[in-house]
Amino acid sequence: MNQTLEKPIFEYSRPGRGAAAQHPPAPSADAIGRAAIPDALRRREAPLLPEVSELDAVRHFTRLSQLNFSIDTNFYPLGSCTMKYNPKACNQYAMLPQFLGRHPLAPATVGQGFLSCMSELQDMLKEVTGMAAVSLSPMAGAHGEFAGVAMIRAYHRARGDLARDEIIVPAAAHGTNPATATMCGCSVKEIPVDAEGDVDLDALTKAVGPKTAGIMLTNPSTLGVFERKIEAVARIVHGAGGLLYYDGANLNAILGKVRPGDMGFDAIHMNLHKTFSTPHGGGGPGAGAVGVSARLEPFLPVPLVGSDEQGHRWLDETDRPQSIGRLSAFMGNAGVLLRAYIYMRMLGRDGMARVGEFATLNANYLQARLRDAGYELAYPTRRASHEFILTLRREAKEFDVTAMDIAKRLLDFGIHAPTTYFPMLVPECLLIEPTETESRETLDGFVEAMVAILAEARSDPARLKAAPYTMPVRRLDDVRAAKHLELTWKPVQ
Amino acid sequence: MPFIPHTEEDVRLMLAAIGAPSIEALFDEIPAGLRVQGLAGIPPGLSEMEIGRLMSERARQDGQPLSFLGGGAYEHHIPAAVWAIATRGEFYSAYTPYQAEASQGTLQLIHEYQTMISSLTGLEVSNASLYDGGSAVAEAALMAVRAHRRSNSQRVLLPTTVNPRYRQVARNTAGGQGLRFETIPCLSDTGSIDPAALAAYAGEDIAAVVIQQPNFFGRLEDVDALTDQAHALGMMVIAVVNPTSLALLKPPGEWGTRGADICVGEGQPLGVPLSSGGPYFGFMTTRMAHVRSMPGRIVGRTVDLEGRTGYTLTLQAREQHIRRGKATSNICTNQGLLMTAATLYMTLLGPTGLARVAEASMTRTAQLVAALSTLQGVRPAFAGAHFHEAVLRIDRPVAGVLRALEAEGILGGLDLAADYPELGHALLVCATETKTDADIERYAAALGRALEALRAA
């Protein structure tokens, strides 16, 4: 890489320059526009927006893009994030002009094409997850979690079961799980997992009771292994009157093999930007469709797509009086949903089952090769799911290098770092998820880089500690960033 | 195999390295009784050519009617460069910039976005965006309750002039944490917040009031007086604004004597296609004093080991992956790609272009209202200044009128009957810079015919 840094766009700005082709014509003298604004409500000083030519803008932002790692340019084995290839067709056909131009408040009569895609998407998601019903509206995984826990609360409330305000999460859960429980007005109870990564059933049995609203689980878990006691977990929680929430972050691992609905889950979210390959976009948009068992169906967030002999239409609170309501101004991340629809139709039933198979094959292959290369597995007796964890506690002790050092050094090999320091209960961990779209050669290249880094840890640990060397910047001073907040560009005085 | 590169030889070698007899064996930890055999309900796969044909047919079904709809999502011209750049793989297929050294492009872009949105809204700090305008209002209410230094109140005032969908999202999102939203009415002649209704809260403990400018009816509120009044009553002020309008309108940071405390809004007008309602993005800005109460990602400028400028996510101690149950929000993503598009849009439009878009939209709406109001049985509902939307009162039920217009390929606006029954037969219309004289004439002629037919019936 070694790209040179790019100066802020504001430093290209020159008064009076602009991308003139993009500006509407100057208003005529008799235009009603600005004159209609009362003097007290007018803006006095123009906003700080750049004044640059179209070429200036294109060059600047293209150069910025070149400072990024991305799936299109680099292997990106970021655990828990499912950084698989995003097929170009999904983007191209979701951006047909009629789809892009359709106003969200346009009547269903001028949206039957779009709505039919949404209706089929609801049905396909039901089929792959084994849930009774699906709502597409949540806009990200965490948003889907919010909908799920809100539905669980609404269910208990509708039964007059008002004391249930505790959510149980395993210690290794995603941070969004406890944060979501708090947003829904619940308190959080953490339970441990055993040495092989399964939920501690004794601790669970002690934790449940008349205050239990539900449990939030990821399966395969955040430890990269399948939760083998899931049926017992479901029995215990249901037996205590609680419900089971499935965090769909790891759905890619089991697509076509086992379904959350069959495991006993009552509410789930699916990260369409992971499993169904919609783009991560530098941090969003996601899409966090939710699925439910029959008892939670009345509480699904609106809008849903309903279908009858007249065609498809949105269902709102009038049709669904027990709904937890609307969580987005319009229809969630509709354009993302279209991309997921296209991806699912291209894969079809066989392609979807292959996703789980080859994601799992790739992860187990990498796990075996890295173990043989001398890395310590966090759960050596277990099969990997679609991801697995290395622990660098030995290297940390012997050579004083951390998981972060190794992650940063990988960047110099042109490989995006795996997830570091999550889950927090494994010391000095790297969570590695190759996904099914990577070839054996790419995985072998990763192993070679990891072997070289391990050799370097032994011979020259100081070199690791100062990595990376070939990125546009060296390691950044995060402490300074938080202490001397510079959150906007300021002109040089 | 679509999107899977493995040859048979690869699979054989990989299984040998693992020491497993088959791919199937890799699933042997899953209890056998739970396994599914196939997904019969999913149709067989399609090639790219086949899906292309299918999607083109679906798109054709939706058509491209002439639209005068607003109500929170607005049709604007989007420069070709915006999505040509935003869909570059380096932006489109990157993840959250947690590894700062390998994400300087996204991080610097967010910093530039924060600068533009801060300046546009006249407040010091911006986050890297939220889900949409509705969820941004909900997050702003939660933030105001957290950030208010002299009140523990969980009561927030939501005037009826705030987008009804934003009010629903706020209730549905923040209600679980105990926030209570109370409605205050608007004046029936001007369609703006009733200051007397706000004054009636004197002596009560209220965390914040939400003021939308321009409001849902397109009317310009007297934001200076309302802001000062709310501050005098000990409330924080949450501004909800249309970003295009801020090229011409006083920014929330300058409202009244002290300015609004938090500003949020729907970012869609800044280069994001209508796309049936999403993905859009919500923006949020505030004063530096409240930055630690703000939800969402924030990017700061710093230096690297060699003293060179670089950008990184900062103040992460507020966020869920660090704070877990005590985080400011459960939000994890921002709407990165849409924020990227908006930054490109604001750059290409610049201060001059954005002001022209705003001014042209105002002018077109004023022309539309004038043209339609010449028809018998149509008149503007509210007196006073409007931005690019207005409410018309019609002497026939709006639903039937809209159906007649639809038959002529025109989406005539939003029927307010469900959300504002007290307004009678009321229609919210919008025209932006995308509408021409001919478009407006076509609408007026069609509406005339529709009303005549309805009267004759």
C-alpha cells in the first residue's frame, strides 16, 4: 500500500469555484424563493461546504477510497462480521431507476414489483430460519435485537405477567445484547460458559425464575463453537416461563443445516449484511430482519408486507393492533432488503446450503493449519463453526507481544486483522472468520503470514510492537484523540 | 458453485488437513434431531442473466410516476459522481473502521462529514450518523434526558407539527426506558406550534421539547421565540431540521439567545435516493459540552507514531462494545454508505449549489400552491412562510382525488386524513427543483379534471 495521505477536502476549496453542472440555475429576479423567508429566520453566514470542481471532488474521494482495506481488495477475516464477497449483481439490480425513484409514501399500486420482492423475501427468511413469521423493518442487527426484546416484553405484558424484566446473557455475548436489554428497560444477568464453551446449565437453572423475561443467545456462540446443549437451554428457559432470543450474527455457519426455529428460539434477528451478503458500506447500512415463533407473531414491528387477491401492501398498526409499532420512519433499509433478495434468489436452495458448508470447511481448515503452525486454539477439542478463536496468552507471556500487535502486523501483509479482544473472556484472542467465498490459496496465504509473524514474535518482538509499517499511517495515538477532541476540520489560523 | 471458489481437489486437500472424512462430518456436534435436510421452500437458484431479467420486470411494474410527495423524503437531483464513487468497492465493501491504519479513507471521510454537518447545523460536534430521521429523534430524546444537568425528568414534549412517524418511532424506541412523550397542539390558522401551549408547562419539570423546522406542514416556525421560551422553562431544545433548508435558514445553533441543544434530522435529501424508504441516514449534532452523552460513532483527528495526521474512532467508552449494558445506546453501525454519499453530495453542491436547490424547491412549491389554488375548491390551509411543502384544503375527500390523479400517472401528495383528522380534507404537497413548469401545469390540469369529475358524480 503505502499510499500518501490526502489533504482535507476543505483545503482544495477556492471561493467562487464549484461543480457548476450540479447547480440549478441562479434564481430569476422575480423568483418567490428566498424573499419569502422572514428576515429573522434567514441564515447569515454560508455553511462550511467545499467550493471545488467536480474533478477535484472525484479525485479526492477516489484517493480516500484507496486508503481503505475492503473485501474487494483484501482478505478480511474479521470474526463475527462475515465479510464475504458482495456480488455486483445485487447492487446493480437493486439500483434500477424505478426502485431508486419510488417514494416511500407512494401507494402500493405503484409498488407491486418492489413489494412482491419483499413478500418473497419474508417467506424465504421464514424458510431458512424455521420461524413462523418475519418482519423486515429493523435497520441493523442491534435494531433487530431491540425489536426482539421489545416483543418479548410485550408478550409477557399482554399476559399480565408484569414482573419479567430480567434478560439472561452468556458472559461472551456481543455488547449489543446487554445494551439492548437496557434500552428495553430490562436488567441483565450474566451466566458463565464451561471449559468447552457450552452454557453452564447449573448456572442457568439458578439464574431463571419468575423475573426471567428471556435469554439472548448466539448459536454457534461467540466462541466459534456450536452450543450443544441448546435443547436443554430451551427446556430450562421455557420451563421457567421465559423466551429465547437468537442473535443471528453467526447464522452463516448453519445456513441450510439447522434452523433457530427448530432449536426452540422464539425471536431472532438476521444480519442480512452478513449472511445474505449485503454490503457493510464502511459501517452500515445493515438490515436486521426479525423472525418469531407463533406466540410472538402479533407483536412484530410494522410495516409488514401483506398479500391478498388485490396484491401486496404494507400492514400497519391498524392491521396489527398488538404490534410493538414502527421503529423507522418508513420501511427500514428497503434498498438493502432488495440486495438480500437478489442474493438469495441467485443462491437458491442448494446455494444456501453450500454457504454453511463451505464457510465451515474454510474455518476448520484454517483452524487446523494454524494449530499445526504452532498457534494455540482457545477450544482445541471442538469443531470450528464458521469461525474460531486463537489465544495468544503464551506469546504475550513469553515475548510480550499482544493480539493487537499481531493484528496490526497482518495489515503489512495486506490482510485485514481478525477481530481482537472479543470475546473478552478469552485472553489475548483473535476471532477469525474466513467465509465461504475465499479460496484455499487465500487461506494458505493467511497461514504463511501468520507463520512469518510468529517467527518474528520469537526473533524480533519489538518489530511487531511498532507495526504496521506499510499503511498510510503508523499506529495512531488514541489517547490523544480522546483527550484533545478535534472532531471537525478547522482552517489554519 | 456461485460465489464459492473451491474445486474438488481443494475440498479433498482441505478435508485431509482437517482430518475429517467429509464436509458433512464437520457438523457432527449438532444434535442429529435438529438437522434439516434441504430447504424445499426456497426456489432453485438463478443465474445473473435470469435475475437481471426478473428484477427488470419487477422494476417496470413499479413505473416512474410524476410525484409531488414529500412528508419526510424528498426527490432531488443526485449528481452522477455521488453513487459512482460511493459504490466503489473500497467504500462499499469495507467494514466499520475499527482498524484505523487500514481505514483512513473512511475515517477521514467521516471527519469531513462531521465538519460539514456541524457547520450546516451551527453546532460544534456531529456523530458519524444514525439509522434515519425517526430513530435520530428517538435517540435525541434519550440523550436529552441523559444530558440535562438540572432535571431528572423523563418527560419530553412533541408538538403535533413534528412528523407523525417520528413521533411514533420516538415513543416505540424510548418508551421502554421510561420516557414519556406529551403532545402539544398547533394553531389552526397558521399550522405552527402554539406558544401558549408551551407556556402552560411553566413550573413543571420537562426534560426537552422537540421543534421541527420547517415543520411537517412545511411551515416556518418562530424558532427564536420558541427556543428562548423553552430554555426559560428549563427545557432542552431538540431541533429537527431538513438539511437542504439550512442553506437558507438560520441554523439551530443560532436559534434564540442560546441556540438549540441537540439537532437531528433525516439526511436523505443529501444525495440519497428515495428507494421506498431506505436506506437513509439520521444526522445528529450537539454542543461540545454534551459530546459524551451523544450516541453513535465519532471520529477524531490525531497523530501517528511519526507525528503525521491520522483519524480514528474516538470516545468509544460511550459505546456498546465497551460499555455493554451501560452504553449510551445499543447502536453498533452507522449508515456509513449513505453518509459517504451525503458527503459527496455536499461537496459537489457546495454552499452555492445547496442554496440554489433550496431556493428552487421553495419557488417550485410556491408556484405549485399558486397554480392549484386557482382551482375551485382548493385553497392553502395555512398562512405564513413555507419551505418546500404546503398543506392544501380540498372540498372533496383526498383519497378519491389522489386515486383519480394516480390514474393519470401523478402522485398528488400525502393525504393527512389518518394523522390529522382535525384538518378535514387536507393534502400535503411538495415540489423540489426537479419539477418544471410543465410538470406543475400537468398537475393543475389533472387536479382540475379530477375535481370536476368528482363534483359531477
